[in-house]
Amino acid sequence: MKLRCTIDGLLLDAVLRRSPLALIAFDGDEGFALEAVEALYYEVVEATPEELLSLQQMRYRLLRMADDFHTARA
């Protein structure tokens, strides 16, 4: 999955972690858990259908789809 920061345009790789539930974004080699409220400042650029469904089921409803969003292959 790829996220874009809406403040500075930085693209970040991200993964969903199941236990404990979290969206982990990577700035280089360093990962950080994206808090639900921080999702206001990010948009989804690329994700698989399964990742999108998981995001909706988690607490990341504030993440929006980028205008240039595209579906990634699983």
C-alpha cells in the first residue's frame, strides 16, 4: 500500500498489522504506527482491494482516496 501526506506530498509505503491492529507507515527504513486522527493528513494512493476493505473495517475511516488512486495487484 502507498500513502501520500497531504501536507508535503511525501509518498510512504505502508502495511496493515493484525496484532495489534495498526497501519504502519515507513519513512525510509523506520516504521511508525499511524494514529486514526493522523489519517486526516494522508490519502491512499495505491492499495489492493483486500487492504481497502481492512482499512474500512479498522479505525482508519478518515483516510481518503487520492485523485490518482489505483488498485495494486495482490
